[in-house]
Amino acid sequence: MEKLDLSQLDNEEKALEIRYVVAKYIRYWPWYVLFIFIFVFATYTFHRYTVDEFEVAGSLVIKNSSTPESRILDRSNIFNNGINLENDILRLRSKNLAREALKKLHFDVEYFAKTNIKDIELYDRSPIRIEVDWSHLQVTEIPVELEILSETNFRLAPVQGGLMDFNSVQAAGDESILNKTYSFGQSVETARSKFTVFLTNPGRVGDVVIFRLVNPTVLEDRLAGSVQVVLANDYSSVLRISTTTKVPEKGRDYINALMQSYIDYDLNEKNKIQENSIAFIEEQLGFLEDSMKSKQRELLSFKVDNKLLDVSAEFSNILAKMNSLDERNAELDYQLKYFEEIKDYMVRKSKDFSDVIAPSVIGVPDPLLNGLIQNLVTLSQDRRKLLATVNENHPEVIKIDVQMEKVQDALFENVVNLIENTKKQKDGIQREIKSYDSEFSRLPESESRYSDIFREFQLRENIFTYLLEKRVEAGIARAANVSDNAILDLAKRGTLVFPKKTQNYGLAIALGFLLPFGFIVLKDIFDDTIKDQRDLKKHFMIPQLGVIGYSTKDTNMVVLEHPKTAVAESFRSLRSAITYLASGKNTKKILVTSSVSGEGKTFTSLNLASAMALGSKRTVVVGADLRRPKLATYFNHSDKVGLSTYLIGKVSAEEIIKPSQHENLFFVPSGVIPPNPAELLQTPRLLEFLKYLEERFDIIVFDTPPMGLVSETIDLMRLFDINLYVVRQNYTVKDHLVMINDLFNNKQVKSVYGVFNGIINSGYHYEGYNYGYGNTYLYSQNNKYMYNYYGEDLETKKKKIKKSEKFDPVKLIKKAFRLK
């Protein structure tokens, strides 16, 4: 025997369940389409009236500017590259640098095109340009409308609110300049305004431009806060500088100007040493020039007065040596003065050393001194950069202060030693000069005096020439200076960052689908009624005998009055199924009940009896619901005499059986409502009445009270051949089926069958079954046999179908969500 593969059955069951769930929720597609359309349209409207925002970015390379001496003195900085990018990031985001960048740009006036949709800033596409005198009082942040009347004139007017302007109320501006005509190039000046308008594009006559003055201080704060500076890579020293703007060209220009301002700032800091050196040399040259000219005049006067043409060759060698010693002595004085100034500078200023002159400029060849001063100046510059953005308690500032203290200690000690050594050298030179002076005492007095004057003049001339050379060297060094940093990539084009249109449309489609889908799922979760046949099969253990469609007719006598409808056909199917039940009995007794009122048991009883009568069966339908009788009203009959009056013995059985207007169909009204309906239905007279009906009818249909509300129905079920339990779609609660399931499982009742009533045509199919009206084959719209069979004109039907196929959203939605 072949072994059954249970895993394959499980897979098929899972696939079946998935298809069922998909089919269950896909029928609500009109809601999905409607919500997706609403959300997509809302997203389109949002994009239409929202100003796009772009991200513009450039990159800057920060190079290592630390010296070997600084890395040796700072032990924590020996094994790293010495680059403190945090300082550069703070500097790039500082307001001071923003101010320098704005000096290169024209951002203090914003120009807009006049539209009714959204603000469109013209920036460099504006046909006008406004120069603002910020030394004068100005009204800022108030838009003003400018109309170009001609190539020479324009008119200023207040801005009128547009169609989509929900905040048209503006603060009061300078009304004295409005509604007036001015000339281009003319200064518009009042007590609160002063600016000049220039026409840059004469071909735009007739255009209207809206402009707004922006306070430079506010602009600095806004732009400094909008800049984002991050590392381009964790292992590099490249900074990515970006900003978000509504005009990409404007953001591009600002980022480029900001990076250039940073480069200029760094270069200015480097040039500051050379500039201080040149200023010092210029000051010394001024003193020497006056002194040298004075000595030159004195020398000429002495030669003329004493008629001296040349000095004796005997003492020329001595004079040359003394001149050399004087030059060396002057150089030492010059260096000593420089060392003293360094020492005093360190005593006076303990933090700022940006004005210190490099030793190489003065001619001091000491490499250690030069390295220490250069390192101290670099640290001082870094400290000033930091203080532009943070306070003195910042950890980076404290770190630099510690490094500066170490360098100062080493520098101070070095300067003290240099001063002592220089003084010793001066003393030695002075002794040599005195020895040579004694030799000059043998010269005649006039020649001796001439030699002294000539020597002083030559000394000043040599020093003057030396300083001129140093000034030229400092100038060349300043011109050759370049920044340690460089622009890697200029900002060129912007990237759209808001709104993210593709993402927003995707989100709109997702929300348009998920919102109704989630609502429907939640509704199904909290709705504990029976939804469909599959749901019924899970919660209803009784065999299902028939399915009754939802009737849209105004009458409850559907089988008799509308025999060609699908509902009538479903009752015929139910009649066929009942024919094979209790086939051994001549008379079939059928009881119809349900869980609660409103599930269609009376409707089912009446139409089932009608279907039996149409099948040439002598049928009687009895209204056994003595609490809420309805059967008689369907036959337009009074309930004064009926089953209740018979059970109390006031009338006979023949008197309560009433014929209907249709052949083979009879009915028994419920009668007046008794005080004890349960007891009446348990009297022997009911059995006598049933026996009486069996003798005269082929089919007996009892419409009984709901089983979940009263107790007598359970006792009645034991008296009947077939018990029909009516369950209504989207009405019967699952918990109400627990009682009948227990009775059926415990075999307390027998011959019980379910009838699924009120099925709405959901329009989805599942495994060959249509969860809709009755028989799919007979009532398919493509079945021509159906039209001919029921006698309707085929062309008429086609016109109805064609008309129904026209897209009617309201009708479609109602049809998709019609629940009973």
C-alpha cells in the first residue's frame, strides 16, 4: 500500500489558507484604490506648494602644521599627526568666519518672483540689484513689491497676499516709500530706509519682483547655524562642509566663500609674523636713516673745515679692524635688544604671542630659539582660533595652555642664557675697541676726530644696508607664503533633500493601502460574527445543508413574487437537499430555528414552504414563535386566532389553518401572545395538532423561537424529522453557536442541519466555490442559457450588463462594503 505523504497535505493546506486570506481581503480593492488616490493626490499637492530644499557641499583639506619641537615638548602628541580637526570644525561654524564670507557675497537682499503658488527666490536671476546702506536705519524682513515700469523708472508697493498665502498679515514696514515711483540709481531714503536700486536686465520691463532686506547680524547667525562640518573619512583630514538651502546656487556660493575665507584667515595668520617683522624693520630704518644722514653731514663739514682729503695709510689697518669691531658690537646690541624685548614680551603677555618677531628675521641664527618661538606663535594662533568659538574653560584651550607653558619655560631659559652670552661677547669687543683707541691717541687730533666720525657713519651705513636686506627678505617670505590648508572640491550643484518625492510617493501608496487594510483587519479581529462559509465551517460543527443569498427585494416572499432571482434558486436547492432527507416518511416535519432574533428564520421558513408548494407539495408553515409573531403579517393576516388560541383549547385545528393566495401553500398564524408560551408548546394539544397536520399535508414547516433565547425550542426539535438551524452572515455571533454545537456533539438533538443565510456577493472565488449568490453556473452573466430559460430578453440583459460595467465609484464602494 502506498504511504500517504502528510507533509505534502500540510503544504497544500497552507497554500490554501494563503489563497483564502488573499481572496478575503482583495475584494476591498476599491477602498485601497480610493485611499491610494487620496494620499498620492495629497502628496502631489504637498510637493506642488512646497519649496524644494537642496544640500550643497564642498570639501577642505586640513594639513599638518605642527613642528617637531612641539611634538617633542607635548608627550601626548608624539605618536599622532598633530592635527586637531575639532578646532577647525568650530572655526568653520563660527559667526566671525560667516561674517568674512558674507563680505564676498550679496545676501543682504533677497529677491523673489511674484507667484500665487510658492516662493521662488531669484537670487542671481533677478533683473534688479539693490545696494543697502547699513550704516543707516533699515526696515528688515518686510517684503516689498517692485514693479519695473521702464528702463529708468520703477514703483514700490506693498505685497498682496496670494491664493495660497494663509499668513498674509505682515508687520508694518516703511509705508513712506510705498506707492511711489522712483528712478533706477536714485537713492531711496527715508528716516527708516536708505537703499539704491539698479536695473541689471533692461529686457525685463514689466516684471514684478518682491525683495526683502535681511539684517547682516541675523544673516550671520542663520548661516553659521546652517553649516554642517563632518569628517569625510575617519582616517583622513578632509572636512566635508555642507548646508541646506532652497536655492542651490546661493548655497554653492556661500560654501565656496566660506572655504575661501577660511583659507584667507589661515594665510593672514601666517603672514602676521612677516608683517610684524617688516613693521619693526621699518621703524629701525627710520631711526638709522636720520642718524646716518646726520653723521654724513657732520663728516662732510669736518673735512671741509679741516681741509682733510685722506687718512694716513699707517693707521688704515687699525681703522678697518675697529670698524669691524664696531659692526659686530652693533649687531650684538641689536640682538641684545631683541632678546630683551622677547623677555619683556613674555613677562607682559602670557598667552598671546602673535606679535613676536622670528629670530631669523633679525639675523639670530640660533635654531633652538627659532624653533621655540615658531612653536609658541603657532600655539598662540591655535588658541585664538579656539577662543573665537569656545571659552577659556574648554578642554582644548586648557590643553594648548599646558603646551604653551612648557614652551615658555624652555624659551625663557634659552633667552636668559642668550642675554648673558651676548653681554659677555660685548664686554670682550669693548676691551678690544679700547686697545685700538689707545693707538689712535698718537694721531693728530684732527685726523683722530675724523676717524671717529667716519667710523660712526660707516657703522650706521652698514646696519642700514643690513636692515634693507632683511626687509626685502621678509617681503619675499610674505609673498611666498601659502596656506597649510587647501580646497579639495568646490561646491557645484545641490542634491534634493526635501521633499524626497520618490520616497513620499512610495509612502503615500503604502499608507493608502495599509490604512484601509489595517482598519479592515482590525475590524475583522474585533468582529466576532460569521463572515463566510470557511468561517462557518470552523465554528459550526453541524452539517451545512444550504446557502441562501442576500435578498435586495422589498418583500420577504421572494420565492413566490420573484421566482427568477438567485435567492429563489437557492431555496430550490435547499428544497432538493431536503427531499433526500427523511425519505421514508410521507410527511416531512421541518423545524426552523436560529441563535437569536434577526437571523432570518421566519424568512427561511416562509420561502422554504413556498418552494415546497411550487414543487406541488401540499405545504403548511406554522408560526410557532409565540413571543414575537411575524408570519401572519407576511400573509397580510390578523394574529387574533392562531396556534396559541388552539393550544389553550378555544378553537379547533381546522379554524387556524388558513389558505394563502398560492396553490398548495397554507399557513397557521401564531395567534395572540400568551403569558406562558413555553408551557403551551409542551402541552399534548401540540402533539395532536402535529398529528392532524401529518394527515393532511406533505410538508410541515415550523417557525420556532430563537434557540439561544428560549428553552422550548430544544424540546420541539425532538418532535421533527428535520431541524434547520439558520446562521446569518455578518450577524450571527460565533459564541452563539456553542450551545447547538454542544447539543449536537452530545447527541441531545438529531437531524440538525445548518442553513447559511444572507450571503452577500463578495465577488471573490475560492477553490471553485463562489461566496456569492447561490449557483455560480446558473447565474453567471456570461450564461446565455440563463436568460433564455427565465424568459428575459437577451438584448435587454446585455444592456443592463453593459450599463453595470460603467465605472461608478460610489456604487462600486457600496457594493464592495455592503454588509448585513
